[in-house]
Amino acid sequence: MRKLLLQNFHDSHEEIVSLFQSHWNNDTENIPILLKALKSTPQYLQPEDFRYPYIRKIIYAIGAQPQPESLSALGDLASEAGDEKIKELALHQLKKRKKLGRWEYERNKQIRK
């Protein structure tokens, strides 16, 4: 799925990213793949109405990966992002993950549903 996420011949990128957040969140090797996906948004997701929800999903998936690597990646993304919206999303996720921790955040999210 790591390779598939970076391919552009399909239209399942959002579903794949969701799987990285919910199921495939135990491997720090996912973080560079998710960062690459963030930098190479597929053409069909380029319109702003689609792009930022997709980017938000990627940033949440990065946050769901093992800490402290995920926190470091979010911090780097926030400091290096040239796009204010990406910076804002990364800082928001970083703040949540630092405050609640990786698993507390996921548990609280499930309780609210």
C-alpha cells in the first residue's frame, strides 16, 4: 500500500491514507511515505475543495504513527511548510498529539462518535 499511495493511476488515495491512520499505524517507515504523498497530491485532488481535506487526512495519519517520530515529523512539517494552511494543520495535530498522546487521542475520538 505504501507504493500504491504514491501512484497516480487510481483514485483511492483518501481511502489508503485513512488505512494508514486507523490500521497501519505501527511503523515509523510509514512517515516518509506519507510525507511524500503530501508533496505529490494527485491531479484529481488538486482543487482546493479536495486538496486540503486530503492533506488533513495525511497529517492525521502521520500523527497516528509511533511517537516520537510522528511528533518530530509534524514539527518539521509545521516549520518547513510554505503553505499556511498546511502549517496550521500540522501545528493543530502536533498540539493534540502532545496533549493527549497517541492512543488517548484515538480513544477519545472513538468515544465522541
